[in-house]
Amino acid sequence: MHCPFCKHEDTRVIDSRVSDDGATIRRRRECEACGERFNTFETAEIKLPSVVKGDGRREAFDEGKLRTGFMRALQKRPVGSEQVDVAVRAVVEELRRSGEREVPSMRVGELVMRELKQLDHVAYVRFASVYRSFEDVQAFREEIERLERDLPSLEGLQLSLLGDIAPRKERRKVAESSSGEAAAKPKTLDK
């Protein structure tokens, strides 16, 4: 390998280490001419499938776009960058394992939603609202109810999406009955 400092044609490897996930090898190199040291990284180059958009256009898979989609959905949510990296790697790995030359953008979206569902329910609903083109509040509510029904095993790990919010009519009845009781019973101060 050429030295990036002096462009000498020969460098030697002085150390090699495998990354924690086993996907990358880091090599520490030294130039024999100028003595400068630098790192190189070796990864297997596996071509990911092209993404077929809804209108039929084809695009090369872009991991940066995938990460941006995750980050938008997770904006201002309590999810660390390491968790996002793991989710992005999971989607990329799933696409690699598929062996397909082309994959519909809908499939990529479903994989993202699967990962977001495990990371953060609010981010999942944000992404789903755009991805599935929710038209009204009822569509949001149905998706939230479906999410809560599908994920009882994650109960307690994340905050409830709707909390203990009763439907509007019930809340009004409760408010009216409690205000009626308050008017019927005057408050007394005990000293």
C-alpha cells in the first residue's frame, strides 16, 4: 500500500486487530521511507441490492439515507447513537442475507419499522405516520393501539403511548360529575 504522506510504494503492517463485531480488520502501518504511521481498515465488500422506489425508479442502496431516516424518527428521543448503529447494521445485514439484486423500498421501510418498534414506540409511530401516510388522528390511534396490542412483552420498558387517557366523552362525563360533586359539597378548612 502507498504511504498517504510521502507516496512511497511500500509500507509494512506493524499490528492487525479484528473489530468487536468481527466485520472489520484494523491494520496499523508504517512507511519504510518516511516513518509515518497510519491505520487502514479492511472490510468485505458485498454489494447490497438496489432499491426500487414506488414510481419504479431504481437507486443504489444508501446507508446514509437509512441512518438519516432513523435519526429523523428518533429526534429528541432517549436513544443512543450506539443503538441506532445496531439498528442500521441489522437492516443492512437483513438486506445482505436476502441475496436479492433488487428490493422494493416498501421492504426497506418495513425493516426500519421493525427496528424502531423495538427501540422507541414514539419514533416508530413517527416513522409509520409518514411511511403509511396517515390521513387523520384516527389512523394514528389505530396504529398506536395495534402497537400496544402487538408488544405486550415490552410493557414497562417504554412509556405508554397514550397513557391512561380515556376517550373524550368519558373524560367529559368524569369532569362533569366531579365538578357537580364539588359544588354539592362545600370545602371546609379544619384548624
